[in-house]
Amino acid sequence: MVVVVKIGTSSLTDSEGGIRKDAIVKLCDEVATVRAAGHNVVIVTSGAIGAGLPALGLGGANRPTDARTLQAVSAVGQSRLMAVYCEALDQHSLVGGQVLLAPLDFVDRRQYLQARGTLTRLLELGVVPIVNENDAVADDEIRFGDNDRLAALVSHLVDAELLVLLTDTAGLLSADPRIDPDASLIEEIIEFDQQLDEIAGGPGTPGGSGGMASKISAAKIAAWSGVRTVIAAAHRPSVLTDAVEGVSGVGTIVAAHQRDLPARKLWIAFAVRSSGVVSVDAAARAALEGGGASLLAVGVVEVQGDFEINDAVEIADQNGMVFAKGLVRLSSSALANWLARSPADLPTEVPSHVVDVDDLVILS
């Protein structure tokens, strides 16, 4: 089995924002146990910024907030973070190998195959790949946004069977325990719905970019890749081993979906921010959900938002229900000019497809 385990900022850093070496040692101890049981493990880690802050004297109250400084801190911290991982893995005669990924590695087919080949070969060589986003040069407009999504996409990349998202809580709880003392662990999720999203809530710790909402989003990506997910507490003893062995109560288990989307469509569906909404009539929705159809201008009844060519948009029916998502071939202003026009009525320079079938994902 290939297992992808992601550990977040909240589980890796102390109150000053610095790296907790004991947390990395614990994780690597458990990785070694899982490896000894015959499984391959890929680590997706946060913490480059946390590792760089003390070196620059920028921890605690001096922590910067502007993106450029944080990217510089990440560049300083990345090697320091890897040094901690490699030292911890060395104790088990394991070799760690750093892999920095960018969104282009999942969108561009050639880059995707290159990244897949590198990770596959590392696993064949017995290496424990340690993956992070290339924060030092990441474009704020084109990035993963958090390492939960990155971990889910990596799970697809390496054909993993299990994704383990380690956090500072026992899993997804029925309510915020700070407000409701009777909040209980939701042990299994079969389907996603609006109530689940509401329970997950918003962002997590100030130093992190995730939170439970991003873990649920990542679990959706994994589920639609055919990968089972476990959301569990990083501090729980033997948490990784228990997740691999399917121990009851280890955390929140998210079942794999029967659908298995290709990486590019996973990216469109779950990782690209929507820039607007395109509403369509009933006939267009039926055609799109029937499969094999592109969205034509004749089926569009309303345009919301301000988007450009190749931006992602949500596609909704006339009741406002979002059922699909895709990359548009017309800007919002151009599309508004050609509402409900048939392909034959469009000038030759105007694309006949508003969203091509290859850039379309049905979410319903």
C-alpha cells in the first residue's frame, strides 16, 4: 500500500511559530513502523516558514505577514526543515528526499508525468519523499493554497490507497468543542453535503492556511480519486499505524468515491478558485449531466462575476444549484454579449464552446 501522510503547521510549530522537533521525530518513528510493515509512505509537510523564522529573528510578535517576506522566510526554512526530517529518518536507516511541487505539475500533462516519475522512482529506491509546495517562488494567484489540497493531489499522483491528514484535533467533530462541550467525533463520512461543510467551519490556526474546512475539501479530492482518507490527531500515539490498520476510533474516516477523476479535472473541480457563475437552462443541464457534451452559449441564461478566458467558473441551474465547474473559453463580458446564441449565430472568431467537455467536471 502507498500511504500519503500530511502534517500541518498547527501540529509542527510551537507558540512562537518555531518548529517542534519532537513532533517530526514522532511522525518519522511512525513512518518507520509503517515502512517495516511493507508499505510505502510519502510525507507532505508544512513548516518551512516556521523553520525559517528563528533563523531570521522573526518569531513570535515579530512574525511578518506580507507575502514576499514570508516567501523569503520559507526559502531560509526549507533546508532547515529537511535537516530535521532527515536526522529523524536517519535514526531508522531511512533516507528522505525533498520534492517541491507547483500547481503546474498537476495541470500540464508533461509536468504531471515528470512529477509522477520522480516520486515513483524515489519510492522504488526506498526513499521517503518529503513533499512541500515551492512557497519561495509561488505565485499567490496560482498556488495550492494549503498543503491539505496538495496532499490529496499527491495521493492521486502516486496511486495511494490511503491519505492521512494529521491535525491538532481528533478529527471532524459534530460541533466546535470550545462552544459545545458535548461535541463528538464524526467517525465516518460516506457522502458530502452542505451540513458537513457548515460543521467543518473556516480557517484553522493563525500560523496555518488550512483548518478543518480545507481538510474536508482535500478529502473530497481524495475521495474522487478513489483514495480513502483519515483525519486524525497528530499527537495520538501510533496514529499513522492505526490509520493504516483501520483501527476503530482513530479519527474521521472518509470513504473513497466510486468515481476516479483524472488529475487535471480534480484540479479544476477542487483546487482552482471560481471567478464567477454561469447559469444555464434545464436543457443545457440535462445535456451536460448526460455526459460527453460541452456547454454552448445557447444554453446560458445568466452570467455572474468578472472572469477572463481560462478562468474557472461554477455552472448552476436556474434555481441557483451548482452542479458543475469548468474553464471558460469566453470572458464574462464577451459571454454576456452572446447569451442564448446558437453556435451558428456566433462570429467565426468566437469559440462555439463556452466550456469544452475536456475542461468540464460534473459535481452532482
